[in-house]
Amino acid sequence: MAIEVGTKAPDFALKNQHGETVRLADFRGEKNVVLLFYPFAFTGVCTGELCALRDELPKFVNDEVQLLAVSNDSPFSLRVFAEQEGLEYPLLSDFWPHGETSRAYGVFDEEKGCAVRGTFIIDKEGVVRWTVENGLPDARDLNDYVKALDTL
């Protein structure tokens, strides 16, 4: 079960597609964070969602907001995926220990070995202010993220 609104967001340190460590704590006091978990790179629904975010990037990466997308893929596959799709925002690898961050947020599917489509909007103080979880085949609506960010 995904963590609830009002909960302090679990901190993490994950490698991005360039091998750099990104910590949630790096944004505390600076930016709201849209933390998006997705099952796997190179799959149809995931590619569609991440490219839709790319196409609306100024709404999700700006002076007030940082988008972080997390999957259980290796950083190496995320780099190829990012290059192939022109994704310039951080794609974070929850590969090893496998799914540790996904589990901390309650969005790891033990049977399938991957994160489900969980999204968390975390305010500048590190508190979860909005969340949604979709099934593996169900794409999320980006407009919902925008509306939630407007309430912060």
C-alpha cells in the first residue's frame, strides 16, 4: 500500500542515467518534487507517459518543481532509453538493492518485480501532499499533477 498524504516522504539516494547520485533531500527547502514510479523503460505505456512529461517539461522542471522518474531498470538501460527518447530530466535507477525505494513508498509489486505506476507530489518540506496509483496497463493523467502542484 502506497504511503499516504501527510506522511514524511522517505529519503533516498539513487543513481540517474548519467551515474550521478540524486537524493530527495537535495530538494528540501528548495523545490517541490513530482516523484513518479514506472514499471520499465522501453515499454509502451511507460514510454508514452515519460514522453508526455518531456513534451510538457516546463510545468514539471522549473524554479519551483523538480520531476524525478524512478524505475527498477539499471542506470545503463536508463541512459540508452533517455538518449533514444530525448528525456533530459532525471531517470533514477532503483535497481539495487532491487526495489528498495519503491518498497519504501509502497509501490513495489513483489510478483512482477517492478514498481507500479505510483506518483507522489512532495512539498518543499518533504511531506507528501498528493498521490495517485494506477495499474500497470493504465497511463496517468498529467493534468492531475498540474492541478495538484497548483495547490502547493
